[in-house]
Amino acid sequence: MTGDDLTDVIDRSHVVVCCGSGGVGKTTTAAVVALEAARRGRRSVVVTIDPARRLANALGLEGLSDTASTIPGDWAGEMQALMLDTKSTFDGLVRRYAADDDQARAILTNTFYENISGSLSGTQEYMASEKLYELAVESDYDLVVVDTPPTRNALDFIDAPQRLARFLDHRIYKILVSPSRGPIRAVNLAAAAVTRSLAKVVGADVISDAIAFFQAFEGMEEGFARRAERVDHLLREPTTAFLLVASPKADTVAEAGYFADRLSDLGIDVRGLIVNRMQPAFEFRTDRPELTGTAVRARASTLTGTDLGDLYACLADARQLAAAEDQHLRGLAERVAPAPVVRVPIQPVEVTDLGALHGLADLMFANGGPDGGGRTGRS
């Protein structure tokens, strides 16, 4: 599916994963993608990890929760949105794979579990991929859009299912869940001294709760492992498209380039590159009389404290900045070719309502006409 324009990518995909470093507009981009799908008659849902009220307000909602909310809008399709709740998603998996209510209760009320279920390194990434699977496979959406966690290495999201499977198959994990089984008992006896020493540092209750948690988890490994395998398969389906989101700053472009290379190493294509907050290359057009000669001078004179020289100096600075940003992007665009590259210019206002999201969708998907500002195409 490479070589399409961005509209084709949205039309043909069942899952769109928006990835990139933090602070590049990834969450807003994910919302715009889901909105555009709804405008094109599809039933879409966007799952975000961003709890910011600003995004909820832009979507016309009082707030976002882990339950999908319908976004009001005059469009041919339907759009819904929800916010990832890591602990709630983890709790749901425990209930799904527990043998009975007693086992589920033993885990969910365990202090160690309560401490790690929302904060353990890698948990958020895995639960984001789990929520993706739930929405894409167990619901009836035409398009599921995922705003990935803002980790520096966003590849953690892709690797999370495999990491969980490796952990569940690890010898140490098997020792923890089966402390009295055969040769494992000897290993545990040998490790008892280490455990006692560790307890002196972190507290005996912490060690006790951790051991109780892993023992309560026994028997659930197969269900979690199968689920992780299915999630990993979904991420590599041809109908799953990865969109790389960046800004024109040199450091974020370099990070996006690293991410694109790693995806390529995994055999995954970048299906589209969206670069937010681009500097427009302003210029006066000599083919428009109203912007030349005395008319330009008259217009410049109406700007308090600004003469024509200052105005042209500002334009020159803007064009120089735009040229530098374009140069930063050149190599990145070549890395993701033939994926479409969308340049979204700096917006004069914050995205605070659906009107602003519609405007961004016009720019990203070239619905604004030849002078709309945004460009979708290959570089």
C-alpha cells in the first residue's frame, strides 16, 4: 500500500498508528485522521494517551474516559474517542484470563499489582497495543486510530507484545510462579538469602506481595501469551498503517529518521509522514498588482512602527527559515519514500474546537484547494 496519497492510506486502512516523539502534535494528528475518516463516511475511533482537557474540548466533549464517546459532527460517518486508562485495561485482561473470580480478586487486590499496573515500565505501551486489539478485532469500527505513548523510543509500542511473551516464558518468571516445583525448589532455596537481603532494602511486605502476585498469576500465562501474539500479528497486518509525525526542528527530524530506520529493519513501511508547524515561505507575487509598487508601500505604511524595509526583512527571514526547515526534511522524506509527505503550516490559533480540527483536516488532506496552505504529496 505504499505509494498512495494520504487519503488513500486512510481509506484502505483498518488501523492507523500515529507515532513519533513527544511534543510534535501526535495526539491532534490522530484526532484529525479519525475526523477525516468520519467525513469520508467511515465509522472511526481514536484512542489517545493524552489526558489534556484541551483535546477533549476540541472534540466537543467535557472530558475523555476509557469508554468511547461519540463526537458530535455533521459528517457522513461516525467518530468516537476515548483515552487509554492503563490500569483499567490491565484489570480487564486479568478478569478475562483468570480461572475464576477468586483468582482475579487475589490479583486485583494485591498491593504489588496495584503499584505496578499503572506505572511499571512498558505497561503503558503494552496496554495501548492491547486496547488497539480490543477496538480493531472485538468491535465494529471501520478505522481505529492510535496515538502512541510519548516515549523517546516509540518502538516500545511495537515490541511490547513480544516483550510480554518473552517475560512469561522466562526462567525467572517460572520460578516465581512455581516456587515448590521440582528442581525449581532448589533454585529458590539458593535464592532465599538474596531475597532476605533485598527485603531489608525494600521491605519484607513488598517482597511478600510480589511473590504472592506472581503465584496468583499462575495458569494465566497461556492466555496472555496468545493475546500478545495476536496483537503483534495485528500490528504487522497490511491494513495497519504507521504514520510518522514530526516537526521541522532538527532534533525531532533526526529522531523521526531513527524511528523510520528501525521500522524498516522490522519490515514495516512508513505509510505517511506528517510534519506539523512548518514555516510558510511568504512572498510578494509580482503577478498581483495589488501587492506591488505603491500598493505595497501603502500597505506597509499602515503597520504601526513598520516601514517597507522592515516588512521585506521579515519576509526574508521567514523564507530563510522555511528553506532551512525544508532542508532538514529532505533526507527524512527520502527515507520514507514513496510514502506521502504532508507539510502542515504553523496555525495562527490553538486547536480548541472542532472548527480548528476541520481546518487541519482540510490542510492535511488537501481539501482546502490549491491555495489551502497544506500540501499532500511526495518530496
